Amino acid sequence: MSKITVLVVDDQPILREGVRALLTMHDDIDVVGEAGTGTEALEKVAELSPNVVVMDIAMPQMDGLEATRRIHKKYPNTKVLILTQRDNREYTLSSIKAGAVGCIPKNALPSDLVLAIRTVSKGESFLYPSMAKMLVENYQEGGAEVQRDCEGLTDREREVLELIAEDYTNAEIANKLFISIKTVLNYRASIMEKLDVHSPTGLVKYAIRKGLIKMDS
């Protein structure tokens, strides 16, 4: 049986070494590399093509969220599992928006980290129980309100708005949604008219205010 290849990314060498030592105790997991910055993580993913990246968020040069976004877009077969010091709603939501398929706090049990790696390596999602609870609470508190606030937009317009707010270009949106650039421009014009917003910056601010995307912490 082939092993799950893992890249460990954290700016603290002692933490990377601890995670490596833990994972090497399991015969089905192979730690193929380490990285101390988001920039280095991208280089290592390109070089090693790991199945799973265990990613810290707070790092120099490029943080883990930005690195996750780029890995998700460029290397979709590599799954990112966020390992974060902060077990809070903003970090969980931001991680998922960035393309992570799992989140787990650093104070979790070692067995939980191993389970998370095995789970995401199979193409499934993993959320630590406390983080899953936060997502449910976020939906209960804000989901209905967002739906009412945006009810003037079609589902496709809301989808385009989210991608605009997440800084995708018109060409990237067209490619992602399998539509033409002209159609994207038409959606953009319709969204601006319906929301009475007249600039890309205004669209981003609207999306953040209404909870369609979250500001990275």
C-alpha cells in the first residue's frame, strides 16, 4: 500500500520536528519535506507533490492562508490541512475560503492529527469538533440574514460576487464557472446595478459586510 506523503509547514523548527517525529511513528505516513514560510511551501509542493500539506497560518514572507489559496488553485491534488494555534471562527472560516479541506488546532491530540491527515488524503474533509461547531453557529447567526440581504441577486450573481471579492480576475472567473469573459462582465454590471455599487472595491466591501467572505486575521 502506498504511503500518504506529507509536507509540514511551520515557521517554528521545533514544532516541525515534533510533527515529523509524531508522523514517522505511523507506517502509512511519509513526511517528505518541511518548509518554514508560505513561499518555501509553494516551492516544496511543486518539487515534491505531497498528498497532504500540514499548514500553519502565521508565517513570514507569505502566510499560510495565501499559500493555501495558491496551492488550491495550482495543485488541486494536494490537500491542505490547516494546523492553527487559534481555535476561533475567523481562522476556521478564512481557512475554508482559502481552499483548505481540513482544520485542526495545535492543542488537539496527536491521534486527531493523524486521523485528520488520513481523512483529507482520501479526498474527504476534516473539521475538529470545536471548529465544526463554530461553523454551525456562524450559519445559524448569519446565514439567514445574508440570504435576505442578497435576495435581489441570482445564485449565479452571488457566486460571481464572491469570486470578485476573493480577487479572481474576469478570466479566472470565466474559467472557473465555464462561461465567457463577456458573460462575467455582464454579471458584474448587473450586480453593481442591483446593489448600487459602482467600483470593484465597493463590491469587496459589500461582500465582507454581508458575510459572503471573511477578512483574514
